[in-house]
Amino acid sequence: MNLIKKILFFCFAGCVSILFAQTSKIDTEGNELLKKIDRNLTPVSFESYRKLINIEPDGKKKEFVLYTAKKGNDKMVTTFLSPKTEVGRSTLRLGDNMWLYIPNVGKPVRITSMQSVTGGIFNNSDIMRLDYSEEYDCVKLDKSSEEYIMTLKAKTGNVAYDKLLFKVDVKNSVPTQIECYTASDMLIKTLYFKEIKTMSEGIKRPAVIETDSPLHKGYRSVMVYSKMKIREFPDEVFTMQYMPKIPDLRN
């Protein structure tokens, strides 16, 4: 075996070893639970109404109302219904890619997962959340009679958080709390899931998500779901060309 063949052999063997090591860490039962949690939080395709409230340390609040449509595991659009200054502003998410459309400004512009279209603690990844199981693998599952704790690791470097620590309500298979960490294990924010309610058609999930961050002391953001129901949409809805018409999706 010449030198080049030896190098290629060891590189290939190393890659296989790394892949095997990564695969062996995945908790299969935890991954199945994560998929169940995804379906309990949202149907595969749905529409919903939400209010986002940003709260400053002095108690000052800014509120937004959003309409959201999602299809499959990788498509989502939102549009602002209030305040008046934001009406018609819309977002599109296709997998890891996100765009913002502002009426009378021109073509949509790219935005990132760590930015925030509402300027609060919730970033774009939180506001346009796809299935957790699409972006994360469960690498550890700790069980107790009333609460499970799941450690999730990002599948790629393209997501907002490198690691998530889930606390799960065993009875309802929904999260009660999620801690979000960077690759260096720094806590970015904590999400608190509250007030489990039946939305419609058997959708039972937390109606309120609150968040705070050690990086923004004294600030809080709250997301309140008022409606959610299963609805199918054509693929054309989830294109940049359709973004000016997203407000027309509402029944």
C-alpha cells in the first residue's frame, strides 16, 4: 500500500469511527419521545394565532399578534396582524433559511435564526420553530415517575442552539422547561411552557411560553397561543413570491 492509499485508508477509518461514535450516543427511546413531543406541540401542517409580548425591566410592554402557517417539517410563514406599524410584515422559513418581507421595501431580505423580528428574547428560531426532532438528537434520557429530563444535541451547526435540556411532563408528553446552550455550554435562555389547553381537533398543548435570559437581565418575553388547528396548504404559499399575499391566507 503506497503512502497516498495509506492516508486515504486512515482518513476513511477515522471518519467511520467518528460516525459510529456519534451514532452510538443517540438515545433511540429519547428520539421517539422527541417525535411524540413535536406532534403534541404542533400538527404536521397547521395554522395558528399568537400574541408575543416583550417586557422590559421597568414593566413597559410591546405586543405583537402573528398569524402562522406551517407545512411538513421544513416550511413556515408568519405575518403580523398588529400593531398597525407592523401589519403586512411577513417571514418565510424553509429549513435553515429565513427571509423577511416588508411592504413597499422591495424583495425579501435574508435573516438569521439568532436575530429577532420582534426585538425581544424570542429569536427567529423560536418564533418560526420547526420540529425539534428535525434539528436535534436525544443523546441522554433520564426518567422519573413524574418528569423526564432529555439532553438534546444539534445535528448540525446551522441551528440557534447547540444543546437543549428538556424537562418533560410525562403525562402529557410536552416540555415544561427548555434550557438553551451554546457549544461552549453557556446558557442563552430558558423557555417555560405553561397552561396546557385543548386548542382544537384534539390538539392539547401549553398555551403559554415564557422566556428569560442571563444575557438580558430583567427582560422577559411571552408567547400566547389563542388558536391552532390542522390545515393543509399548497406549496406555493411557502415561496418568496407569495410573501406579499400571506395575510390573505386567513379564513
